[in-house]
Amino acid sequence: MPEHVNYFTEHGLTALLERNGLQVLKVEQITRVPFNALSRRLGLRGKPAGLANALVRLAQQPFARLINALGLGIYINLYAIKKS
């Protein structure tokens, strides 16, 4: 079973909260992949691990920004308050 499943879309989560008396203030899409995931998976240590981590960190930034802009981020952070 996947560990990173979104059970809600941004639209669905917003609608659910609003139907239950909350006002949505802000919604963010956030994509985070641990930069050291590749080096750990490959069993790298020392300088090779450091190089792989640096490359992954650099390469994932534009990809994550694009994914988030398309509304396809891994995490949805939604900020809401109770309507008065």
C-alpha cells in the first residue's frame, strides 16, 4: 500500500470544510522528497553520498515548484477558521 496517498483533492477538502462551518483562509501544495533518499537507497556513504544529495536537492527544486503550481503536490496544507 502506498505511503503517500492524498485522499482528498484541494477542491474536495475545501468543500468539506466549508460545508462544516469553516472558512478556508489559505491552501498550499507542498512537494517534499528527502534529498538523501537516493543515496540511502544506493547505499552511498561519504563524498559520493554528499554529491548525490546535493544533485538531488538541486534537481528537485524546479520539479517541485512545477508540481505544486499544477496543484499536484504531495501534501496539501489547508488553513481554516470556524465561521463566526
